[in-house]
Amino acid sequence: MTGEPLLSVRDLVVRFDTPQGEVHAVNGVSLDVGAGETVGLVGESGSGKSVTSLAVMGLLPAPAGRIASGRILFDGTDLIGVPERDLRKLRGKDVSMVFQDPMSSLNPVITIGEQVTEILRAHEQIGKADARTRAADLLRQVGIPNANEQLGRFPHQFSGGMRQRVMIAMALALHPRLLIADEPTTALDVTIQAQVLELLVGLTRDLGTALLLISHDLGIMARVTRRIAVMYAGFVMETAATPELFANPRHPYTVGLLNSVPAIDDRGKALRPIEGAPPDLEEAPVGCPFAPRCAWRVEECWTTMPPLRTVTATPDGSGIEHAAACHNPVRAEEVRGAAPQRPGFVPAPPPATGATVSLGSASSEGTP
């Protein structure tokens, strides 16, 4: 990426207030998306991916969700603290979003045509007839047949794949400069997933729209993204150019994610899941949140969260640095094999008297 990024998230911290206490959903996330670039945000459920995207859009559920600190710069303007009326002007026109479940995103009692034309008329000086013509053109653009007839139908009369196509049409109606797609194919069957993903990526490329693609599917990330950021427990653990991340992951969590995905040539081999469980986000983070599950941990991991720092400078010539938040980054020769108990490995500290351990206990043998 050259020049200033279109979207720059810096040290973003998001908290949720609940009856049980404060939830530490996002813990100092920094992320850049360049103009026209496709960036992936990957991690297991509960890692903070969707909350990060909602914070960028100014759609955190109030009053429980709040941005505690950080900056969200879009084209140089900090969106935190911008009045809601100004955010409404920005959403849809400059920044748009495709959500995970189109059925819950579309209004069930309003026709598809009304919902698409509403976006056009809210941001442009356009009459009803012209807006309806534009809406039909948008439906055709996303591959919906008999577009004029479909405008009068309701969301429940569409299949899941067609509803997601409608959401993509609405999101790209005003040619936004940035599109955030949050698990856009999760609710679809496998064959439809590929069609919708191809459509989404193709349209954003044709329009020159930057795409922040959120998913837990590493196969999708490998196919369509230029860069990937890996999240865990509200932290960005690793960032790299996509080919570099898959070839040489340097954070133990990334290694665990890759090793847990079955491969065609691994027929008959046992799957290698990440042992243990994610941390309780109601507990304030101390040290590295992945330490209880990590086969490479050292003493410092229990007390200090390592910063995201460069481990390899633009190794593939892409101009994208490879960075990892790890005190003991994985060596390239250890990536695909069983993780040895490296020098400096320390067991989990015993819990305080009367305390309960809320983190999964990981074995010191095998892969992370």
C-alpha cells in the first residue's frame, strides 16, 4: 500500500457494559485499508472482528457498546465523535456494509424495490420513477433475473443467495469508496457461497471500491485478499501479505488456525485442533491472551502483551511488512511440523487461592 490509507484504525478499544460486568471486546486494534485494496480480517468467533466493523460504521449497540479509546480515520477524518446526522450521510455513500444474515438486515414488511430506492433517494436528488429504474438496473447487475418484477416482492420470497445479492446491490448502489463485508457467505450453502463471493469481489474491483472482508474461512481469504490481519480475543495477532501469511505464519495462533484446516493430501491423518478454549472477555486482559493455549510461550507471555512488531520486512517484495504480536515468534522451519517444547517454555502459573481458571488448559506437547 502506498500513500495514506483510506481507512486507518488506530489503537481501537471497545467495551460493552453488561449486568455481569465490562466485556473487553476489542483491545487496541490497529488496521489499515488502502484505496481499492482488499484486506481480510480473520479469526474465530468472538475474536472481535464484527465489533471492529460495527465501530467503524458507528453502529455499536447503544448504550451498552462504546468506544473507550482510539481513532478511526476515514480519508483523514476521525469518525469518532462525528454527529450521527453526518455519519448517516457517510454511510451508504462513502462507506457501506454487507452483513452476515440478509434476512435480518432486510425489512420483512417492505418490498425489495422500496428498500433499494430508499437508499438512492436518501443520498441523491432523484425522483421515484428514476430511482425505480436505477433499482432494477442494480438488481440486474448482481445477477437477479426479471428485475422489474422482483422489485415488488418481499424478502421472504427470495432465497438466501438472492437476498444476499440484494444486500450487495444496496451496499454498492452509490459506489462507496469502502465496503465492509462481515461474513457475507456464512448463511449460504457452499455452491451459492462461491457465486456470491465472486460477485462481491468482481463488483468491488470494477468500481475501484476498497473491501474489508471479515471471515473465519481461511480458504476465502487465500482466494481474494491482498493482505490479512489475524485477530484473537480482541487483539490483532499477525498481519502480512496473504501469500506470505500462508507460507510463513509467525504467530502460534495463526499456525494453529492453518494446522486445524484439513487438506486434500492429509487424507487419513488426524486433525490438529488448537487445544484449550478462548479467554473470558469479561476478564481484563493480562499478558498474551493466547498464552494458555500456546506451545511456544515464555515467562514474559503471562505478564505482558507483546506489541505488533515487524518480524520480516516485505519478504515477498509486495511492500507489505510481516508483523506479529509475539514474544517468541515461530521459526519458519517449525511451521508445518509438530511444535516442539522450545527453550524457555514455561507451564501455566497456578491460579490464586480460591480462584477458578476460566481459560482452557493447553498441553505443552503438540501443535498450538
